[in-house]
Amino acid sequence: MKKILLGLASVVLLGCTPPFADDTVNIIGVNPPDLTGSLDGSILTVANGALGDANTSFSHFKLLQAGFNAFSLQYIIQNTTLTVEFSNDLGDVTDGDATWTDGTLTATDGVAATITSNGSLTVSTPLPWSRVRIRRLTTNATNALQLRLTRMRLN
């Protein structure tokens, strides 16, 4: 396991060697109710061609469980499809055992069911979900991606 500390945030990348298994973003050493935002920054970089075709993996992060209710995500993707999924399972349930619901239309204000090109996503209304995951599906062997995250608490 490799940890990269970024201010108040910690990025935990599990299985940092290809095929870039699922990863989790965690907050450490803070009291979430005192936070208005978490500048997580770069949470994942996958080099061109590092993953095979049809590889599915996830980037997990806590939302309400960490004291936040909104997020923004910047993504640079090549031959990769992203979707946003939500879960209300609590911390005693692992990400792999949680029940996930596709929330891409909710996160994109009804604009897209999948994300297939570079851009950004800003969820500007509070979300009532405990945790979020970004599902990553490669669409051919020459793929690459970068994800940058900020979580915040809206009133």
C-alpha cells in the first residue's frame, strides 16, 4: 500500500502496479464537521496503455461519512468511460460489499448517463449519499486517465 499525503488529505492507492486496482481517498487527522472543503487534488494517474481493454476499476471516496455533501471532479480521459455511483452503506461495510446505485445522471444534472471525454463535473446541490465511487471502464488498450477531486460541504 502506498500513501501520498496532501495537506489534510491522504490518497491511498491499493495495488499501485498495473492493472491499477481500485483506490480509496481518505481524510486523516481532522474532525470533518469543522471542514468546509477537502482539497484532495490528484487522486489517480494511469499512463497511456497501462491498462488493458475492458478493464473495470473504481475510485472510492467518502462523502457524508467524511462530513461533505458535494464534490467536483476534473478528469482527463482517453479511451475510458466514467460513471458515478452512490452508496448509503456505512463504514462497517467494505467498498466491495456495498450496494451501489448509478448516479451519473444525478451528478451531471441529467446531461449524461456516461462520461467519455475530458472535462469536469461539479455537483452544486447537496447529495444525501454516504459514499461515492467513480467507475472506470477502458474502451481499448490505448487508454489513459487522470482524476482530480475536491469535496465540500454546502449549506
